[in-house]
Amino acid sequence: MEKKIGKNVSSGAEKVETVEKAAEKKQQKKGAKASEKTAAPQKDRVAEQMAAAKQEETAAAEARFEAAKARAAKKEAAHMQKINKKQAHMQAKLEAKEKRMEAIAKEKSERAARHAEKAARREMLATESATEKKQRLAREKREKAARKKQQEAERAQAMQAREEKRKAAQEKRTAAREKKKRERAEKRSGQKKRAPGIGGWIAAVATLGAACLALATVVTAGSFRMNDMAMRAENAYRATLYELVAVSEEMDDDLAKLRVSAGTNEQRMLLTDILVESSLMESALEKIPVDSVTSTDISSFVNRTHAFAEHMLMKLAAGDALSQREKEAAARLYEINAALAHELNELAVNTPADELRAFFDGETGEIGTRFSEWGKSANPKPEEITDAPFAGEGNVEENGVEKQGEISASDAEEKVRAFFEGYHIADVKLTGETSARDMRCYNFTLTDENGSEIFAQVTKNGGNVAFFDSYETCSVKNFDLAGCDAIAREFLSARGYTDMTATWFSDTGMVACITYVSQTDGVRCYPDMVQVRVCEEKGRVVGMDARGYLFNHENEGRTSDPTISEGAARAKLSEGLEVTESHLAIIPMGRREVLAYEFVCDYGEEQYIVYLDASSGEEVRIFRVHESARGRYLR
């Protein structure tokens, strides 16, 4: 183990050096302490400066942050304002669009309602009887007179109100002038009165002259204005007629050319012109103050022309040519329109101004009569309508009634009493005889215990009730068509009409009209027809027409064997017809009977009954089904 031995510092030089180093070290320590004492205050000042700078920087940063935040808020507010403005603009556009769409929808609805009302009126006019037409015209005349009277009363009331207002204003002005006079008189009462001189007289004469001149000027100007207005009105009336004349003459040329045209392109151009001209004519006709019937008649012609042109254009577009029948239809339209053009030209050129003005002011006169006559000629009486297929055909081949023996009037009375057993008949009167429609009949008027009358016809040959009708009213619907059918079948069966099938139902008011035909081996025999009317309130038969059955039921030699099948006949139907029912039927064709296939078809929303010859497949008869307030009917 070594022993630690300290340094030898006994040498003098080393000792001196050691002492100096110690002194220097000590001096350094003293200097460090002194410098620390001197640097302490300086360090505190630096720290304070740094803290102040830091605080200023923090404040500046906070200010910059607040400014940035304010800019962001302002930008956001501007953005939101822009969005809100855009949204409000879009909302306004949407509301405006909705209003436009509502207005368009309302206009379409009103237009559809007007068209529906016109269509309903046209249908009503087409099916109304002469008595109903007379009653309707009288009612419309009364309504027009009442409206005119009401308008005159309203005008008189308005004039009275204006006159009262004018008088009140005049009285007010007079009172104001009197007040001013009194004020001026009171003001002059304290002043000395002066004698009137010539100057006042001159002023009064000048004032009076100026007033007369002004009044003459006003009257003359008013007269000029009234004459100008009258002239303008007359020119407007004639312009309306000239517009109709121009359109009708253009249509006259086009229809005349269409009659002789054989080229498809030329026909297409002519039909397009006719289509436009019919629309212009309809618009011009609305300005003519004719009565509703005449307006309907003329509009019916214009609408038929429009529909004809439209249909022919569709046919040409499909590649088909106009048939001879369609050219004949164009010729008929041409003849009607030519008469219209001539009539309108005469009215426009030769009618005095006062008559024309009176006509446009609402007075019918000779002009209205001429329009009415032309309207009737432009809208000829529609072809005869029928209330069931082949109704009213009458005797076809052999007259089954004439084969039977003749009976006396007393025997006929017994038969009619037996026929109406259960009707509580109190009195039967023979009112005469008739000979019509290939049969002779006794006419009877029957009265039941309630006083209701029944008119009945009994054939002189055979003593069968061929027709009867009751005059009682039915106002409540207690039975539907099925119930009425059961009542009618029971009624017919009890009177010897068996093997009958219902082929047509029509509900007119509170009376059900049902058509029955005999049926043998599934073949309907339309010549053997019985029509029955059932009151839907009381549930009893109130009318019957069995003349067709009595004429034709005993016909011999009828065949029920078709030459072609139903499928082959169905294939011959026009495209677009959808068959809903089919039957084999014997139908009347003039004075002979024909075996045919009966097809009940739908074509869109319309219904047709088509009959094809069972031996050749050719079309022999087509009925179109119409629906009206008076029940179903065929045309």
C-alpha cells in the first residue's frame, strides 16, 4: 500500500508563485462579486423591458386577432346577406311562378269548363224535342229581357248617383261663392261706396263675351268628338263583318279547290289552310251579338269543318288518300260556306249604318233574323236517333198481324181489361181507331182508381196490345236497372212473351227503358223486339211497344247457321276496336232479315256496335253509342 505524500513546497520560488496565484485567485473572486453587484440592476431593467415588449406584443396580437375576427364577422355577415338576398329573390321567383301556374291552371280549368258547358249545350240542343226547344227559347227570351231590364236599372241608378253627386258639388261651390260674397260685403261695409262707372260695365260685357266664346268652343269640340266616336264605332262594326267576309271567302276558295284536287301535297296545304281559317272564323264569330241558338248553329258548322280538316290531315299523314265519300263531304261544307260568304258580303256592303249599329247594340232586327236563318241552314237537322239497335224498323218480311182474324171493339175491350189486370182499372173508353205502320188498332183510354190515365192500342187482327203508355209521373229512384229488369221480365212472361233477352238499357230520369228481343238457340232476333218502360219510383211497368214482335215473330225460314266463324268475322273489324261483347243475331235490313255477328266495341272512350254479315264478313251496320242527360241513345 502506497503512502500519499504531499507536494514539497519548501522551495522559495514555488512558494512565491503559489502565494501570487492565491492572491490573483482571490482578486478574481472579489472582481466577480463586484461585477455581479453591478450587473444585477442592469439585468432587472432588461427583464422589465422584455416584459413590457412582451406585453405590447401580446396586446398587438390581441388587437390583430380582434380585427381579424371583426373582418371575418363582417365578411360572414355580407355573405349571409348575399345568401338571404339570393334566397329571397329565388323565393319571389318561385312565388311568381306558382302564381303564373295557378293562373294558367285556372284559365285552363275555366276554358275546360266553358268547352264542357258548350258541349253539353250542343248535346242538349241536338236531342231536345220541338216542345222543349220552344220552352227553352221562351225562357232564354225572358232571361234576356230580365238582364236587359236589370242593366237599365243599374245604369239609371248610376246616372242618378252621378247627378246627385254633381248637384252636391254644385251646391258646395254655390255656398262657397256666397260665403266669399258675404265676406267681401262685410269688408266693404266700413269703406265709402263709390258710384258705378263705365269701366265695370265694359268689364262685365267682356267677361260675358269670353264666356260665350268658350262655351261655343266646348260645344263644337264635343260635337266633333261625338261624331268621331260614332264613326269609329261604325267602322269597328263593319271591320268585324269584313273580317268574317275575308275568312269565309278564303275558306270558300280552299274548299272549292279541295273538291277537285287529286294530289296529296296540294290537299295537305289546302287542309292546313282550312284548319287555320276555321279557327279564325270561330274567333271572329264570337264578336257577333247573335242569340245563343244561332251562335251554336254557326259554331257547329265551323267546328265540323275544323274537325274534318284535322281528320283528313291525319289520314294523309298516315299515307292514305281521300275517298270519294270524303270529297263529297268537302263539297257539302263548300256549299254551306259559300252561302255564308255571300250572306256576310251582302251584310257588310249593303247594310245601313243605323241598322248595323242597332244590331251590334243588341237589337235583333232583320240582321239577326238573317243570321238565324243562315245558322239553321248551316246546321241541318241531325240524322234520326234511335233509343235501341234497330228500334222502329217495323214489319220486315211477312206481316204476322195480318195473318190473324179480326175482332170486334167489345172483344178488344175485354182483352185490354185482362191485359191490365192488377192495375186497378176503374174505367175503359174506346176513343177511336188508327191505321198506321201496317196495322189497324182500337184506341183505348184507361183510368185507374187514382185517376191516372193509360193510352193503349189493341190490334184489330188478333186483339193483342201493341202499345201503351201511362201519363203518371215518376220522381223518386227506388229501383235500380236490375230491379226494373226483373219487374219487366215478370210482366212480359205473364202476358205470353217468353224466351226474351235484354239487349239495351237506358235510364231516362226516373224511368228505365229496356229493350228485349226473342232468342232462339243463342241467336238474338232483333225484328222480334219489345220495348218496356218501368217507373223506378213505383216499380211497375208504365209503357210498352210490342209492334215489332207482333209483326215479325211468326216469320218462317230463318237461318241461324253462319257461313264464316266468329274469329274470321272479328279479324275483319277495323284496327283500334276492342271487342267487349259478341253475339250472333238476326237483324232487319230494309224488308229482309240478315244473319250477322254483333260486336260491342270500345274505341278509346267511345263505344260502337258493329254488325258484320255472317256469310261474307262485310260491315252491314254501325251504331255509335251516345250518353246524355236524357239517357243512352244510338246514332
